[in-house]
Amino acid sequence: MILRKLAFAFLGLLGPIQAASARECLLSHATYREPRSGAVLQFRPLDNEPAALTAQVFSLSVPNTDKNLPADITWTNGKNSFPLGTIRHACTDDDREAGLQDGSGLCRIWEGQVYALTGGGAEQLNSREATPAPKGLLLPDFGVAFTEWADFANANPDGSAWDAFTLTGCGDG
């Protein structure tokens, strides 16, 4: 219920700043922007990604830095599988001690379920690579995790972020 209310609140942001039509763009070529922080998600087609359950790969551009963080969306196993997004960065000793390092050798900044924001609210993201790009993406708890991450906080001392990203473009491909 909270996700649906949150989705409706952010849907009002989608129309005016949307530069690309979701019907014309595949998710694997889409660009999304979080309006408060300016963080950008840039999706790219799957080439030779190592994980069999990886459905999408993207990078996160960190505002006021030269950092592009690797990220992906994988699908959990089982009858009720769901899309699980992970955004990673190079580990610090503190990250390793906190158990944030994963099998990639990098550490998680954010991990959680990814939702498509459509005209009807928040829906489960489609598992196919050739899925049309939704008008927006909802990454629950992204804003808190991102603004608490030291590299963002140091480069953006008064910065904050929301959990919703809006479609802003579509790359060639």
C-alpha cells in the first residue's frame, strides 16, 4: 500500500520531464534520472554478463564525481521470483568488515526489489531483456542508502535523493 501511494506521488513527476517515449525505447537502452540528487541510471544491453539470472545491467552516475558504479538486476529463483537490483562500488575495509562484499569482489551500496512505474502505479518489472522501458523505476530505500554512502555525501554535502527515477532518454542500439 505504501509503495502504491509512493508511486502515485512520483508519477506526477514523470510527464513533464520525460524526454523519451517508453513505447519507443527498450529498457536495455534507457536512461533514467533521479530528480533530487541528479543521479543517472544508464542501462546497456546484455553482452556476456556472467550471471545466468541477470536480466538487465546498468551503471549509476554519481553527481559531482567522476564515478560510474556497476549495477544489475537479477531474478531470484523459485515460484515467486522477483527482480533484485544491486548497485556496487569498490570496497573499503569498513565495508568488508560490515559484510557488504559480494561474489563480484565489490561491495553493495543498495540492494532491493525494482519496480516499474507506469500510469497504473508500481508494478513488477518484466523479466525479458527486450521489455519496453517503463516511464519510471522505483528502487525502495535507494535514497537513504545513496545519501548515506560516503562518496556521495562528501561530493554533495547538502544532497539528498528519492527512490524514484524518471525516463529521460534512450540510447542507440
